[in-house]
Amino acid sequence: MINSKTDVYGIIGNPIRHSLSPTLHTKMFELYSINAVYVAFEVNDIKSAVKGLRALNIKGVNVTVPYKEDIVGFMDEIDEDAKRLKAVNTVKNVSGKLIGYNTDYLGFTDMFKKGIKNHNVKNIVVVGAGGAARAVVYALYKMNIKSIYILNRTPKHAIELKDDFVRLIDIKISHLNDRKVLSAADVVINCTSVGLNNDETPVNVNFIDKAEIMDIIYKDSSLIKKAKSKGLNTINGVDMFISQAFYAFRIFTGVEFDKNAAYNSIKEGLI
Ligand code: ATR
């Protein structure tokens, strides 16, 4: 029941009306009897939005495209991982002090550990070099992976990412359809939005012989669909989505929610 003690949480992004986060967090507030709501804020001006968070004492927000990088400069404090990633996806308001975190890379780590069948992966290929790829590369480094390939359309973006992680992980760079790299891959991780709404794939599936295919987006991309029909092990981004929400919810409330219950709360929206 909403009353005058109800705390407000939400998600900031644009576009945002497709987001499953309000459904998931609201269900978890209900399940754990926390007097709070979680709503979607479609934001046009991030600076004003942050002022609004402070003015209205909104207790916490998640942050999504296109504001994860822009919001960093408005934080009063930022945790180490978010600082390294130069991106914040979770903000907690502690008595007027805004603290920024990044739970995306933790979500990816959980998904990777749970989803990959081959426990002796050697050749890891990341496709893409944007913000999502950055979180994935950081997670791989944190998992003690020493060396990866990045395949990207624009070489400059891949070089920038490599330079940012230069002392942490060895990164080799190539073009999107490097047949040799793709056929030797044990895991291919798609960090582009290619094939979300059409049947394009960022790399040629025919070049992939044995790799497990992982995507960070929770709907099956065309790469996932084609890899599945080829008999390859595929992992879409559902578990990453649930896990990043798990860590955000823990930051907001201190409660560790049941991941199956969280999955059940959004499963109809995944179709
Ligand atoms: P995000 O924060 O979601 O990662 P982003 O920073 O815009 O978004 O990065 C998008 C990634 O998808 C980039 O690697 C981009 O490649 P470029 O560096 O060449 O721009 C990749 N991407 C987007 N559209 C693409 C397309 N049609 N073909 C190939 N790669 C594409």
C-alpha cells in the first residue's frame, strides 16, 4: 500500500518505456514487504534529472542508455569499479549524498559463470567496443582472464578500449569477420545491438565452429537465434539482467532477493 512513508526509486533513461526494471523491482518490494515504489523516468536532461533526485529525495535510481557515462560527473561519491568503468548504472541517495555504482559487470560475471558449459575456455572473443563491451571486458579481467580478442567495426573504438585496460588484460584487435579468430573461439560475446530488431548478425555465424554464444541483451538477438539453429550453446542476457538488478536491489535495500522469483516477475515481458 502506498502511503506518506513510501520511498521512491526508479530508472532513468531514454527511451525507457520498454524497461522490465519497474516490474521486477516493484515485485521484489512487495515480496519483501518494503514500503517503496519503482518507476520509469523518461529523461531528456540528465543534469535537471539529478537535481530532481536530490530535491525530491528519491532514494535510488538505476541508469540506462544514454546516461550511464554522463551521470558520473554528477555523483558526490563513486565506487572503485564504477570509476574504472567510467559508467554508473545504480545511484543510491544517502541523506542527500548521491553515490554511484556499477552492477552491470557483476551481472555479466554471474551470467558467464552460470551459462558457460566449457569450464576451460581459452579463446574469448568480444564483439563490440562501446559501453557494454567495456563492462564485459572489465568483468573478464576481474575473473582473472588474461587475454581476449575484440572484434569491432570501427578500429579506433577498439583501440581506445584496449588503451583503457592496457595494464589489466591483454587485448588483441581485429575486424568483425576475422574467420580465423571466430573459428578458434570458445566463447563469442555479442556487445552490439545488431540484430535486435532485424535478422542481421554482427559477425558471420558460418565462421563460428564451436563457440558458445553469449549476448548481453535479454531478448534473443538474431545471432543467438542463428547460433541456436546451428546447435551451438547459446546464452541470452536474461541472467545478466536479473543479476544486475539483484546487486542494485541489495545496494538500495540491503536485501538479497530470490533470483527465481525475480525471473518469474518478468518472464512474460521477455517474449
Ligand atoms: P553500448 O553502450 O550499448 O555498448 P555504444 O557505446 O553505442 O552502445 O556501442 C555500440 C557498439 O555496437 C559499438 O561497438 C558499435 O561499433 P562501432 O564502434 O563501429 O560504432 C557497434 N555497432 C552498432 N551498430 C553496428 C552495426 N550496424 N554493425 C556493426 N557494429 C555496430
